[in-house]
Amino acid sequence: MTDSPAARLAQQIAFIVEADKLKTIFRQTVNTVSGRAENDAEHSWALCLLVITLAEHANVPDFDVLRALKMVIIHDLVEIDAGDTFAYDTKNMADQHARESIAADRIFGLLPAGQSTEFRALWDEFEARQTPESKFAAAVDRFHPMLLNCSTEGAAWKKHGITVDRVLARNAHIAEGSTALWTYAQEMLATAVAAGHVAPAPTASAT
């Protein structure tokens, strides 16, 4: 027996109300004008804008844009329960996927069965980064914080003492989704180093 339309609608509205909590999850990156910490809902909106604006630069230009949009709009919902894990926090990153998987079960489980399965599958696809859509979605997800840091004189990088080699290592998989974006990101980062907005890589101690 299937759920009635009224029951389905009630579940969907409950999910939407729960998703509103994403506005209260703050990231390390800051907004370019106010300097206020960006929240996850703002980040998700920005990723949607990046996907539709930069789709032509994907390595696979005929990818399913709508599928990529679905991924970027839902993939951070798990942070309602799991919290935002700073990209360079190696301690908390160790169990990040496990924490977020539990959150995905709960949050997407609020939806009617068919949508719950679809949304969870999209989240898993994003995490796996095996399809053209997930590779491009993940590329813009990594590119956006770099863009904000480069546009705010390295605000988050300076706050946490992040060096350029760590930024390069963390974000190299942008190239899996878009070599054009990765080239641009590296050029942008080189400019940031020259301007003193991100620290250069440490040099090896003399022996």
C-alpha cells in the first residue's frame, strides 16, 4: 500500500523544514563583502550557480546538469547533524564520512520512500566521485572555497596557518571534473601567494 498524497506531502514538508537548519551551519570561509562566515545554505546556492554557469568547462561537457545540481544542493544537508568539518582538520576528517553517513540515513529518511532512496543515492554518488556529474559537482565544491579565500585576502587560510602546498594537495581533484577550472585555480593561487594571502610551502631544514 502506497502513502497517500497528503502523507507524502507532509513528509516532504517536514524534510524541507529540517533542511532550513542548514542556514545555521557556518563554514570557515567568509563572504566577500561582509566578511561574515559563510553558512552551508549560502555555499549550496553558490555551488548551484557555479554548476549552471561553468558547465561548459567540464571535462565531459554533455553531462547531466540537473543531476549535478541535485547533488550540490543536497550533499551538505548531512552537516545539520555532523557539523561542518574544516577541510584541513585532519583529526576530525578521520571519521567524517562515517558521521555524515549516519546523518544521511536520518535526514534523507524523513522523505517518502522513493525520494529517500533517490536522495541518498545522489549523496553516495557525490561522495564516490566516479560519474561525470559527481566529478564536476565535487570540482566546484572544492573550487568555491578557493575562490572565496582568494577574494578575501586568504581569510580562512591565514586564520588557520594553511600553506600553499596543503591547498594544492587538498584541491587537486578539481582536475577530475574540469582541467580548465584546475588550471584557473592554480593561477589564482599563485597570485594569492605572491600577494601574501597564503603562506608559501615550508622549506626543508638544512642537514
